Amino acid sequence: MFERVDWTHGATHMQANHGITPEVANEALGDPNRVVIDPDYNSRSGQSVRIIGFSTTADQVITVIVVVDDGVEYGANGWASNAKDRRIYNQDSYEAEEGEVDGQED
């Protein structure tokens, strides 16, 4: 689940605003050490999933937002992970901290 997603709707925005290509995002999604946060801790709708994984092409940890709609996994956005998401990735887990946000929303 969430190893390859449909980038039909999110690729242009992600690349234009964050410089992340679908290929880089897919590498992060395919990382065997990735962390999946369902639902995304910043999701206003509660419908998005945050996946934090490493991209060898970008040589950095990438945060990817995925939304499942009618059984299809759509890539919504992706960016170079901030300090919080890098910490979550390096600790290999996520324990919600009340009120903690990172400024990126779905």
C-alpha cells in the first residue's frame, strides 16, 4: 500500500512548488524504512496519509501526502522533509504530540 500512487492531479503542483518529481516521491514511498502516519497529523479533512521516506535520487528524506479516493491512491503533494518529519523518520515511529504541526497541510 502507498508504494506507487497516481500522480495525475498532484505532480505539477508538487514539482512547481517544492521541486519534487513523482519519481523522487515514489522512491520515498517505496522506502522499506518509511513511516506511514494515517491520518496525516496536519490533515484538515482527516482523509490524507503522510508517508515519510528516503529518496536516493534526492539524497534526502521526503514527506509525501497521499489521498485515497474510491480505492485509488492519489499522490497529492511532496516536499523535502522538515526537522520534525526527519526526526520521525530517524526514530522510525510517530507518537502524536498534542498541537504539534509543521505548516504543511493537505
